[in-house]
Amino acid sequence: MANTFKIQQPKIPDGLTSTSFQSMDEPYYEMSTISDCSIMSEEIHRIRFEQVIFKNVTFTDVSFKSIELTDVIFDHCDLSNTDFRDGSIHRVEFKDSKILGLNLSDASLGNVLFQNCNANLISFGYSKLKQVRFDSCLLRNADYYESNFNKVAFKECDLNEANFEQTPLKGIDLSTCTFDRLNVSIKDIAGCEVTEDQALGFARLLGLIIK
């Protein structure tokens, strides 16, 4: 049941204009494609992207706090350690990208897809996730501390050592995912969907000795 909801795809029109990234007084990009480039050493507050495709773009030493992303696709991009804290992220896809250590803490995400991404060490602390899917992603040591989940799905992800402390997992299906250990509050795993083997691991959190 947890994986049956649909996600709205980015609304991308035909005929986008190819453009290059440059700092602006009023940073707003719309209906454009930014591709085959690097964005380096940028710190911009409340930058906005609407109906934009990023393809083969590398972000290095970039801080876009309170970013607004609406109808955006990141395709084969590298956003490692980029700062999107306190962002508003809606109808966005991260596909085949390296988002190692991407900071999405205190962000609001709705209708977002993460697909085939290296998202180890990604941070969602204190974020709100509504209709968000993680498909075939590396999420080792990902941080979901005190996040709010509403229709969140994980499919065939590596979640080893992910942190779900203070995040209720009722209705979350982890049965197709792999992990040896999760950091999770015992009170918050009620209603989480797991395999028998995974359930044994959770039982050990309770201090049970399984024979």
C-alpha cells in the first residue's frame, strides 16, 4: 500500500531555451536548459528555478539556501555537498545523479523523485516530505532526523546506517531495501513494513536474544 501513490511529474514545456548560469541581482531562471557546465563558488539566497532542466551540470562549493525549485529535472548532475537548506522543492526529479551529502534539511518537498542516485550522507533533518519516492538509490548514512513523512516510498535502496530517529515510520515499506543497521527510535517503527529477516534486526534493537 505504501508504494501505490503517484507522483506528479515536472511540467516541462517543449522548446526550452538553452542558457548559461550567471549571478543576477534577481536570480530567477525559467523555461530553460542548463547543460554541460560547472557552477562553482556561488552563494545565493532564495534563487528560483521554474521549468528548468539541468543536464550534466556539476555544482561545486554552492550554497542556495531557501532555493525554490518548481518543475525541475536534474539529469546526470553532481550536487555533492550542495546546500539547499530551507528549500521549497516541488515536482522535481533527481535522476542518475551524484547527490552525496546534499543538504535538504528544513526543506519542504512535494512530488519529488530520486532515481538511481548516489545519495549517501544526504540530509533531510527536520524536513517535510510529501509524495516522495526513492528508487534504486544509495542512501547510506542518510539523515532523516525528525522528518515528517506523508506518502514516502523506498524501493530497492541501500539504507544502511540511515538515521530515522524521531521520525515515525508507520506505513513506510522498507521490504525491498537493504540494510544491516538503522538508527531508529523503537516507538517509531510500529507499522513499518519489513521482511522477516529485517524484523529480526529490529528485534535486536529491543534487546531480545533470538535463538
